[in-house]
Amino acid sequence: MSWRQNPPFELALGWRYTRSARSAGRNGFISFISTVSMLGIGLGVAALIIVLSVMNGFQKEVRQRMLGVIPHVQVVNSDGSALADTDALIQTLMDQGKPLGVLAASDEVDGQSLIARGEAMRGAMVRGIDPARAPAVSDALSRIPEPVLSQLQPGSFGVILGRELAFVLGVKAGDQVTLIAPGGQVTPAGTLPRIKALRVLGILDTGHYEYDSALALLHKDDAARIYRLEGPTQIQLRLADPMRSREVVRALTQTLGSGYWVRDWTQHNRSWFAAVQIEKRMMFIILTLIVAVAAFNLVSTLVMTVTDKRADIAILRTLGASPSSILAIFMVQGAVVGVVGTLGGLLLGLLVAFNIDVIVPAIENTLNVSFLPRDIYLISQMPSDPQAADIVPVVVVSLVLALLATLYPSWRASQVQPAEALRHE
């Protein structure tokens, strides 16, 4: 029976060489290099999976918290003025938007001011809301207790502050704060700032530091009076599927015409989302280089193995093995290291990625550190979201790099001449 009539022999012999490379003696150093290559591939793959999963989780968590505060779709006048007849406009938006998944709409007054109490003063994003409509549009506002929200009446000049803003100002429900609006009031004594005393009705925790540290909610009529507006400045829409927001924007833009601007949530903090995507791509490239370095360690491993097995190669060629069979034997040996390292890294990466909510707090408690301080990062817990769209390319790239690393040494092995190799034995 010829070698070609028994094709699995290349696989069996390559696997045998892989196992024999772990033995002691003259193959000990080869075994060490092979193990280092396998560990390097495994750790590189695991690092890629963990990092990409954490970045996915971070992006998903921040997006969800943002969408709990910011509108999915926003409609404003193209000239920036207050909207007229918002009830009719809301009805039009709901009628046209329902087939596209528009669930609710609410009018709002937006502005920026300073809020002070005593010596403490902070900038605030002031939102004048309709207590009857706003909770249906915003998850964060829907968590405000009904007794607190019911106190937000026109003319009461009550305010609901973000948790971090209230903490910095040192206020609680029932206290008074001072709102300083932009645009001073001209008097014979000069331009004086417009100041309004507000009573704190409650504290809002959105789970998003950026908004908790600056958000102030008033009734829309009170906000319009403070900013000297004739009505709401925008209408906010909530969608059943926020990912369809651009489709909704295109449809509503055609319906409303050029007198209005329709914007979706992807245009809020656009630079942040773009930066996350760029960072994700760069981390993939950087960590792939680590996998590449480990994979190409296989070159030195196989070169030394080929040198060590020259006599065996010569005997196989004498018995009838073709150069392609010799090539396949050593490619199998290198591929085994790559496959084992990749699968090991895949299992380790998934294990850590799916249990990072347990692993990271344990490390933080042991070292008494905080990896995500609330006052710096948007979230305070390490999130993870492993996705097949990231994991599959990582595994494929690792296997391809390991396979490429075996080509040259395997080709060199296939070029060994039996007579020349046996002459020196």
C-alpha cells in the first residue's frame, strides 16, 4: 500500500511529532518554545475577546442610560424659535409616526443656567417638561415618584435636581436654590442678572453621571417664563426600536417640511460613539499583533523541529513519502499548536467575559481600588457583552496566522534531500 493510498498518515504522524516534541532530552527546548507559542496565542486570543467584550458592554450600557434621558427623536424649529401649537404638532407626529414605531411624544423647554446655593454654584441643563407626557418619553423621568412629579405645577417654580448636582450643592427636598438665567435685565443701574428662587421637590438618579451632575427639571411653563419664551422649544419622541431612529427621521422630515429640523439620538454625543468605534478597531489591531507575534513563534519551533527530524524525513522520503506529504506532516504539527492555543484562548476569554461582573469586584475588593470611578467614567461597574460578530473574526484571524506561520518551515522540510540528510547521520 503506497503512502498516497493512505492519506491520514500525514495527520497521524504530524500529531505524533507534536506529542514527541514535549519529551525531555534534546527536544526539551523545542517543547518549551512550542509551549510558549501556544500560551502566547491563547493569551492573545483571550485578551482580544475580553477587551472587545468589555468595550461592547461599555458602549451598550452607556447607550441604554443615555437613551433613558435623551430623546430618541427630537423636533425643533429650523430657526431655533419656540414652537407654535405644539398640541397639533404632537398629534401630527403621532399619526405619521405610529406605523414607524413612535410610542409617545412630549413638548419641552430646554435651556442652560447656573444654579447656586450659598457659596456653591454649578452649571445646569434646565429642562422644562410636561409632567403628564414626559414620563412616557423618558425612562429616567418615569422613575420619579408620582407624589414628587405631581408637585411640578405651573407657577410653583419647583425643581427636581440630578443626584450628583444636589450632592454638590448640598441640598435635599424642601430646600431652596437660586437659578441664574442667561441674558441680564437692563435697569437704570445697569444690566442685572435674572435670578429666580426655586424649591427643590425631589432628587433624580438617572444612573448616568453626566446627567445626574447637571440636570434640573422644571415645569415647562415655568421654564418658558424664566427664559422669556412663548412656548416649548422642542418635541421629543420615544420609539419602540431606537435603532430605527434614522428611518423615522427621514419619514418625519418629508412630512414636516423644511420649517423643522428632525434629529435622532445618534446625533447626540456623536463624537463619543465615533471615538468608541475607533478605539475598538485600534484595540483589535494592536491585540492582533500580539497574536501574530505568538503565532510566528511557531516558525522557530518548526524550523528547529525540521532540523531535529532531518533523518526521519530522509527515511520517510526513502520509503516513498512525497514532498507534499512531508509538507502536510509539519503543517499539521504547527496547526495543532495554533488550534489548541486558539481554543484555549477562546475558552479563557469567554469564561472571563461572561463572569467579569464577579471577577472585577473581587479584584477591586482585594486591592481596595476602583477601576471605574463614577466621577470620571459614565458608569461605575465593568460591563461585558460578548458578541459572535467579534469573537468569530478573532478565532479565524488566529487560526489563519498560525497556519501561515507553518508554511515556510514545512516547505523547507519538504525540500530535504534523503541522501544529503543521511550522509551526516
